[in-house]
Amino acid sequence: MDFRADLAQAAELGLRAFRWTIDWARLEPHEGRWDSEAVDLITEVLRAARENGVEVWAVLHDGALPGWFADDSGGFDDDTGLRRTWPRHVDRVAETFGALIDVWVPVLDPFTIASTGPLEGTLPPGRRSDQEFVDHLLALHLASFEALRLLTSGDAPVACCIDTEPTVGGVQSRQPDERIAAAERAARIDRMRFGSWIRALRDGVVSVPGLAERELPGLAGGYDIVGFTQRNARTVFADGTAGPYPADAVPAADGRALWTEGLGLTLRQLAEAGLHRPIALLGTGLVAHEDARRIETLQALAVEIDRALDDGVDLSHVFWETAIDGWTPECGLAVPTGVIDRDRNPRPSAEVMRGLAGGSGRLIG
């Protein structure tokens, strides 16, 4: 991995920041024993980013955890893991790498992490449980706040992450009860994905539907940046099945259908929520063989960004996934994700991104 050349190429395209996960499993494969080679590599990458004038938005958790923590000790669902082991890790990472970090993101996509386990059954433990889902979602909210509490003592700002997904109730028949049930299902998902975060950021209350509310001192106004991701929009039906939204949207190779107009709506929702903090789009993108579709998506995204900025939305950063082709759980390495291929050859979409980054100064890798 020639990360120095990769960072230089990204900087040449005008991409002035990148989001990067500090992999806990690689850093601490055995409890209490850090891998010195991993520490050295992370340090070198961070220094190379700074030399190239590229900000680093460091993610502490985005799905993968050390086996000794997640499997052997119960992870965030165990009080010791949440209150002792995790804070100890956050402290050590901040002390070791903090001088080279521009923004911290404690937990990326908490709703998605929680739902791919007990709600969808696609990850261990491989069973479906609504109760385990809401319990784990709460634990991830609390883990993010535990990290926030520790990281605020440093100089780098801290961003939350709301993994948004516009969800609309749909019908498959003309039965009025079906429409009502679908609308209620969509509203419940929106409350968990979006509403719970707005309540936390504005009122300092962690409110996950189905669980008792928790008021946490320091949570209201605690995060410096309101971060969010959006990669998909969907229709949900009364029976719990789902499809793309709008109905005629063509899903990409990973099954997602990015609705750029919906992304613009989310920006306005966040701006109108009265949170009084900068907003950052921490992740959006397209997994597709067709670069023409990637260009079309980038251009549509730019339209929504410009509209939001013209309306006074305080949008500071937008991260495209990804600059260089990467791995996805749905497609592995088989389908392109980036504007640059794995051999480091720019696609036509790279020139579009260069123009967008140079124009607004907001579109980054």
C-alpha cells in the first residue's frame, strides 16, 4: 500500500480531507497488547496526510471490533466493556495519535451496525431479535457519548454520526389499514434513525423507542459537528418488506439506491432542527460498474449541495465513498466504488470531482 502516493493523488484532485477508521482489532489484537507495527503504520499515514495538507477525520468504531472485546467480553452491551474497556481504548488512541487528528468520529453508522446484527440477522449472532436490536442501538449511542466525554478534553472537534435513510410507507393493495400500518412503520424507523439523535443533540436525552429515556449531562451541545451519512432511500410496506424509493429507482450493485433529492431534504431537516452547529455529510457514494452513472450522481449531489449552501445551511464537509476503489460487504472488490481504480488510474468521474472540489470547496474524498 503506497499510501503516500494515494494521499498525494487525492490532494492533487482537490480533496482536502479523508475519513479513516483507526482499526481497533488491528491495533489491539490481544487485550492489553498493542501491535507496534500497527501503531507505526497508523502514525505514518497520519503524518503523510498532514504533509499533503489533507485533514483526517478519524473514526473509532464502524463495525469491526476485536474478538476478545466483542465476543469474549460482551462488547458495548456489557457494562464493563462500555464503561471501562472502551474508554480506556479511546484514551489511549487519543493520547497516541491525537496530535495528528483533525476531527474525531466516535461511532460511524450506529443504526446500521445495530440493525445488521439482531434486527436483520445478517451478522453474528445470526438471529433476529427486536429487543436485542434496540438494546444494542442504545449501547452504541452510549459508547459514542463515552468517547465524546473523553475527547472533548483535546483540541480536535468531535462529530456525531446519524446514518440517515429517507423512508416512506408504501402500499401493495388498496386496503386503508395497510397504508396506515406502513406509514406507522416508516415513522418508527425515522424516530430511531433520526429523531433519537435530534433529541440527544438538542435536549441531551437518549431516547430509543421501546426503552426508557436517559438524560446525560453534557450531551446537549456536546458534539461540535452534526455528522450524517446517506447512501439509500427506501419504501417500507406494512409486512416489513422494503423496496427502493422512489419506486422507479434502480438499485446499484450493492442494492442501494441513492436519492440525491432526499439528501437535500435531510440537509434542510438538520438545518431546521435548531442544533446551531456545522453539518458534515460523512459518507455517500455509489457502487457501480458504470462510471457515467457515478458522474450523474456526483453532478446531482453537487446541485443539492449548492442549493443547501444558497439557503444558508452550514455545511462544512462532504465525503464521497470512495476516492480509490475499495471493498464493500455486498460486492467485495468486484464492483468499483471510487473515481480512481485500484491501479490508481483516474476515471472520467475523477475530473468531475476535481471540478466540484475546486468549485465549492466542500466535496472531498
